[in-house]
Amino acid sequence: MKKILLKSTIATAILLSAMTLSAGNLHGLYTNYEYNEETGDSTNTATAFKLGDKGIYTATTNSDKTGFDMPTFISSDALKDFNSTKHFITSNYWQSNLLFSFGEKEVRVILLEDGTVESKILLNDFGYNQGWRNDRDVRLTRGYSQDIIGFGKTGVKMTRSIYDTNTNTSKYQKAKLVLNDFGYDQGWRKDKHVRTLGDIGSINIALIGFGDEGVFVSRTGGDFGSEDYNYTTIPTFNQKKLYLNDFGYDQGWRNDKHIRKVINYPLANYINNPRILAFGDDGVYTSDMNVTTEKFEPKQLAVGAFGYNQGWRKDKHLRLLTNVTSEGGWPREKDIVGFRDNNVYVSKGNNDGTFEAPQVWLANGFGYNQGWRVTDKRILFDVNDDGYVDIVGFKNNQIYVSLNNNGSTFADPQLWLKDFKENYSFLIPILSTLFGD
């Protein structure tokens, strides 16, 4: 088997909306990069995929980047006997064609590449038979190192891979309980609290929880950006501390109304700093971590829009985060893209944690009144390889695309694939989302 891990296909958007286990969201996109050594030319083509209980459909953009070619069905044993009430699948943020399947008794990695699928058992842990539950626990994969971190019943458990250059394969270590906190037994609940991760510098990890009293953090040792921990050693975590007396349940934040996320805000040279981005009642708030003081800075109103009091609802409207106003490159300030009843709004990110006032980038497209629901997947992805991120929507076995007009507006949606199936009536969706808590 070829090397499955550490291949450079990068996901381009952060999903900021809560999802439930329902049909229609088993979709994704990844980039195929090809380099011609003789001519020095390179090309990128986008491939869309859809997962089902019998296998996977894929469809690649055509040669002139105006649509998707006919889909291909790929059988996969990795999806056999998959039960969405007990198991789930997530993708790796750095590598959107790399899927992690948490099944009955094991974690399996699924690689989609060049119209094929490969799967490999990573370790016998984090599965249903080991006591993990979708309605109680949170299981995440982290970044380029592809760590697996689970917020379980008794605390936080972690494993990471060791890459063997001789065999060109990766092997995961035995999972280890790294913190006796942030678990169900310590009072953390999925319907009240949010648990997630943040990268500090280039190596260190922060476990971040939005609890009752506010934002709690447990981080690995070392200074900002230090190399105290390498990519193969499972680190130790300090006991959690209250980093900010805000954004918690006691301050009025509710999972059914508000969105609370931690994004890794890029500083320079791939050095990150965690930033809270929260969609509250009055708009969007941000707060940056101060590593020296071990606090989050007091929250600031980043833009008075996209909030509950402005009519945005988690069960109706998607709010995504990526860069849509400039071409590729790193670091880039992220923008907010919101899908409302009729229109798609964009708030351009500034360099200080704030956003410009939202502007209508697309009228009468991809909104609730056009029949789109939060269970209909909409992804921000560059499908025509012009450097700008487009809207790709999956609905009723069809794919619609709204191209980015050079970072200014989105074009009217066009049907890029009429039938994302091959008349297999048994192929039905099995879970709701590839991202999120």
C-alpha cells in the first residue's frame, strides 16, 4: 500500500454551522495536482465525492473547467456495515481527500485519489466497542501531523502517527489518556459546551473548552512556537485554566443559537495563534489568545452582523469562514460567507480581528428561500483553478457551482453535474457532516 498520510491536499473552508445526522451531507471536494517534469507545467483539477453505504461516487472537473464529468462508483469495504447512529466519518483539515472513519471497533483511514479508494486500519480504539458515543463524545483529527484526539467519558485521549521512511508507511501509537478533564464524568455536555483544539506556534497543542464559567484551556508545555514536542511523541498537558470569563453557558451562550469556534490565526512562517470566533446575539465576536499571560484577550465586536438578533438561525443559515476576496497564498485573512434566506453575504476580514460590513455577493442563490437547507452541503472551494474560492452546492444528487468573480462577487449558480449517481437505488447517505463537533 502506498503512503496514505501526509499528502498535500488542503481543505479551503471552515464549517461554522451545526449539523445533525441526516441525509445529504456526505459530500466533499479535493484537488488533484499534476506536475509535468518535461514541460514544468502544473495543473489542478477538482474532484467531488459522495459517500454511501455501498461505496463512494467521484466526479472530476472536465478539461475546460465548466462542469464535472460523469461520476464513477467505487466499491469500498471500509463503509460496509457503517451505522450513522454509532459511527461517524470526519476529514482532515489539511488533506480533504483523507477521511477518518470511527467505526465499531477501530479507526480506519480512507484515501481518495485518482478515481480510486484505499483504506487502512489505524488502531483498535476510539470506536463504539471501546465505549465512544456520538451523542456524548467528541473525536477530532488535528492538522498536518494527523493526531487523533478524543474528548471522552473520563477525559481526553490522544494518539499520533510515527512515519517509517523505510517502509513508506505510518503507524499509530497506542492511545493514551492525556488529561483527566473535559470529559463527561467532569460535567461536560455536548448540548451545552463546545470542546475543540488550537495550535500554539508550530508544535504545541491547546485543548480548549467553552464551559459554564467561560473558556478553559489545557496546553502542552513550552513557549510560543517552541520545539519542545516533536510530531511523534504524545505530549503531556497541563491542568486546565480559565483563560476568559466569557463565551460560556453562564454568560448566556447557547449551542442551539450561537456558534463558537477556535481558528488557528496565521501570524507568519506557519506559526499559529488560537483565535476565538463566536457568532452571538449582537454579531460576531473575536478574541486572541495571549500565550504569555495565559489568557484570552477581552472579546471585541468584530462586525455587528451574522448574529441571532440580525435574524440568523443555526437551523436555517450556514456561515462559513475562508478567504474569498484574494487569490491563494499564505497567510491570508479569512472572510465570513453567510447563506441567508435569499442572498449570500460576504464580510471581508481585516488584519486586526475585525470584519468589514457584509455585502451581497450573490442575490437569490443558495438560500433558504431557494430551497436550500442546512442539510444541503455548500462548500467553498476553487473548482476552476483560478486562485479564487467558489461556491459548490450539493442538492438532490446534483452539483451547482457559483464562480468567484475575481474576489468581488459570485456569479449566478450553474448546474455542473445533473445526476451524481449511477442508478444504484441502494446507495443512501449514512451521516451528516465531514467537519465539526
